[in-house]
Amino acid sequence: MNRLIFILALLLLPFPLRGACHTVTVAGSGSHTGADWNNAYAGIPATLTRGDTYYLADGSYPVYTFNTAVSGTTTAEIRKAQTYDHCTDTGWNAGTMGSAQAVFRHASPPSFEVSASYFTLNGNGQQTSPGCGVSVGATPTSEPSTPSDCGIRIDNTLCTSGSSDACDNPLHVDSGVTHFTMEYLEGVGNGINNSERGFFGFYGGGNATNAYFSGSHLFGRNAGCVYFVWTSNNWSVTESYFWLTNTDIADDCHPQYSLTESNTSNGVEANNVYRDINGSSVFSFVSPAGTNTGWTYYNNVFWFTSGGAYATSGLDDGIVGNLNGATLTGMTFVQNTAINIYGAASGFYPGIYTSSTIQNNLWYLGAATPGMGGATGTLGYNSFLGTVSCASGTANVCDASPPNPFVSWTTGNFNLASENSDWNNRFPLGSPYTTDPNGTTRTTDRGAYQSAVTPPAPPASLFIIVR
């Protein structure tokens, strides 16, 4: 009897209703109601229904602005149709609707603008390693091996102006926007330093507002100057891959992966790869009056391609640059790997870094110094291997002639090849630092990846003779 009452009680709980799904193609079909693929909308409707999901077929779409009025916290979603998830089978054609990308590419940015809160832009891929598209292309200007996994593409290559700021922010998020999520999205820059001063322009709610931006499985390549321009709080980028800034060496816009202006807090960058980020810093904090608190970086890889093929300038101000008098307090920088970094600095540019935690990181090769930049707090258990100099801290390892720690860093495999005293004495850290990007439980190793070397198998065919 008690069991029956429990089941009835569960049935009476207010489960959230699942929104409807709608179909969208570039040209549309049938009655254009979005009910199925035989009657798809012709392009994305100007106004979306909150709580619903709009599935995009393959093709090139016109400029779109999401500005559907907010309704509480109910989210609207635009999602790429894939063979494994496409709203309805009625009229579905995988060869023409689910085998390529939905592309937003126009000569005058923005190609996609977000003007309202509570919105998700979802490329609907499946890759579990950093980025999307299964693997990167041979160069920063070439496509990944399976671009359809990056189901939505924001492409800035048609904007070729060299004028200052002419090609800024092909994906633009307006001031006042909060709770925006994007995943499995490819961002392709034009590579022009002066005109593309920001690729993803994220202005969120403005200073000291809970903007709550979340990005995962992004693949950005060939940015002219900056991937992210950020002015707000609660930022998260995870499981993503970014390749190259500053291809033309003009340096009119001093490049970096992210440019953080004004007061910000609670940013997280984790399980990402940052490759050939030339210019100032990977992460730059620049406001003279800015106080930035609680930023966390873990399980990331920072590297320059072997031979310096794209290292036009290297890093002038380190991986984290605290510039123009900005203040960074409560920073956590743990379990990261830096390989083959060129330029002046591969650590932290001198500034105000108070209450920092910098532990369990691994620097290998490179001509840039990995200084701590005067950071105060908990510093130590870091490894400085190869041609880089050794920085301050307790329980550090400094080895000028170490073995190569990695399976094949020159081809992008950053897994540790073996256990070695140069890197297997980490300081134990709690959640969320207990697993590496592969999901392997951490036990001993420094750097982004825990060694997964399989122990020898026990001897076979053992038996005991009892007399």
C-alpha cells in the first residue's frame, strides 16, 4: 500500500513540459509551418517560441538576430539537425539536411546577433575531446576532418576590409543579455589583425552583472586579433580548441585569446587547447580600474606548433597578463600544460595577483620565461622542463635536460608517455580537479593529463601445488 501511495505521489509531481520542435531549411518547403521537413520554415522565424527547439538543415543562412522577448527563465534553442537528432523523420533527408553545417557568413558583421537572454545556440555534435569536427585541419585556415560535428559555423572570411574594426564581432552578444549558451560551434576568422578586433563579442549584462555565459566544444581558428571580448561575470569555456591569432603581424590590435575589460568575476576556462595564440597574452585583463576575482584555469594546454610555423610574435605578456593596473585576486591556475612557448613570457605578466593558487602545472621547452609575475598565495608543485627557466615556489622540479613527457606533442597528443619524477609529484586537489580531460582519475601527475600507463599484467597460468 505504501508503495502505491509513493508511485501516485510521483505521478502528481509538477514535471516540466517539454517544448515543441520545429524544422528549418534555407528555402523552406510545403506550407512553411515548421511541422516536419516536408513543411519546413524558410529560414529561422523572426520570433521564436520560448521553450521550443528549432532544428536547422544544412546550408547558408542570412543574418539573424535573436530578440524574442524573455519569458521568465524559459530558454529558446536553435539546434543543428543531425542524423541522430532531427525533430522528426517525416521528409528527412540525411544527405541534404544532416551531412554538413548550418553556416552564417556575411561580408558585414554581425552574421549572428543575440539581443535577448535565455538562449542556446547548439551545433549538436558528439565529439568528447576538446573542440569539434573530430580533428583539426592541417592549417588554421583548413576545415576539420568532419566539420558537420561543428554543426553551426560563424564564418567571417567574406569580410576582407582592412579598416579598423570593420569586421568586428561576427557573433555579437548585446549588452544586457544573460544566460547564453553555445556548443559545438565553429568560428572562422578573417585573419586581419586591424579589422577583426573581436570574433565573439560578449558584452553580457555589463559590469558586475550575472551574465552566465557557457561555451563548450567550440572550435575557433584564424582570428585576426581576439576571440572573446568580455565585460561581465560568470563565464565558462570548456572542452574547446582555439588555433591562432595575429596572422598578418600588423599588431595594430595587440592580440590575445580573451580581452577582459572592467570588473569581472567567476570565470572558468577548463579542458581547452590554445594553440599559437600570438600577441599579448592568452588571457588579458586590461582595465586600469578593473578588479577581477575568482578566475579559474585548469586542465588546459597552451602550445606553439613545432618549428614555430605560426609564431609570428609569440607571447609578450605571458599566459595571463594583468595589464594597465588591473587587479586579479583569487586566481586558480592548476594542472595546465605549456609547451614550446615563444616570446617574452609564458607565465604571468607582472601585475597585481593576490591570493593566487598556482600548482601542478608543467612547462616544457620554449624560449619564453615562465615567471610568476609577483603572484602571492600558494605557489608550488610545478615542473619547469627543458629550455625554460625555473620560477619560484615550493616543491618545484627544474630539469634542463628532461625526457620528452608526451606521447606526441608535435602532433597534438599531450598524453603523458610514462611516469617520471620530473612530473609525478602533484599536490592533491579536490573537486573539480580530480580528473583530467580524458576523464582519468588523477593520482600523481602534473600538467593537464594524468598518465594512463597500464601496469604490467599479472603472470598467467600460476598454480599452487599442495603436498
